[in-house]
Amino acid sequence: MNKYHSLFASVLLAMMLVSCGSQPEKTPKPHMYPRVIFPQKHYVSFDQAKCNMTFEYPDYMAFEQDTNFFEEKPLDPCWFDLEAKGLMASLHFSYYPIQNRARFDELVTDVFKLVGEHNIKANYRNEQIIDNPDQNVHGLYFEIEGAVASPLQFYLSDSTRNFVRASLYFNSKVNADSTKIVYDFIKQDVDRMIETWKWTNQ
């Protein structure tokens, strides 16, 4: 190799090194979630003639009567949703009258079956007893972690006449990371509903 070829090779190598060094390193950008605008909380009393209960709930949730259940009428007129449309979430409530102890046991068994359907995708499940003897309100509260359709469920009953089951759903693809702040926000209001729950046919 003559001196010209050697010089050309050296210059070419230097240009390649400078070119490589000038390229910024590409690092993956962190995944961003849409900003959530949380509404102000003003509590109102739930008062529906078709339902045998009352409780406080936030007015950013809209009451919607459930008129269709798998293309049939709901089993009771007191089936409804509380829709938090701005947060892409809803609480579904199903009411069942109790005729006897066997019916109560059957309804409790159904709750555990429905909660158990989430076990495949659940990472963890927490159960908490609900007990308000002053208002004769008793039940169980389920928190289910993971990519599940309904991360929060509960049932309330007086064990003799009334039984209500409720489930929280997000109206979008389930992602526990992106929905956590909304879940925490709504959970406070679900807790308030349970704390203020009263039967109106006692």
C-alpha cells in the first residue's frame, strides 16, 4: 500500500469514527398514559323508588337504569349502573330479594363463583368483611389485583330480605398500571357508599 492509499484509509477511518460518535444513543421512551382530569366530589343521596336502599354517592356518577340483561329484562327493577363517564368506569348493581336462608346462601355462593372467574388473570385477591350492625348491613368486599375485568366487587345484605351485589368495570382495555389512579379515586367513593348504606324496608 503506497502512502496515498494509507493516507486515504486513515482519513476514511477518522470520518467513520466521527460519524459514529455524532449519533445520539437511542433510548426507549417511557410509556405515557393519558392525563386524567378528576372531577370535584359532591355527594348526593341515592333515592330510587324501585330500590330498597339509600346511600351517598358522588354526583359525577350518573344513574342509569338497567333495562337489558343478555337481551332479557333484569331479574329485578333495581338493577342499575352508576356511570363515571369522564373516568371511563362504571359500577354495576344487582338487587335480589331474599325469601329464605337457602336463597341467601345461594346468592353468596354465586358471588364467590363470579369473583373466582378472575383467578386466572389475578395476581392477588383481598377479602374484607363489611359489618355495620347499626344499619343491619353486612357483606364482603373483594379487591382483585391484575389485568382483570372487575378489580373491585362487593355484596351487601341484611341476611333476611335484601341482597345487593356490585362490581366496578373500566370501559377500556384493562391495564392495572394505567387505571390505578382512577381506581384509587373511585374506591374512596365506593367506601363512602358502603359506610352510608341503609335499607329502606326494615
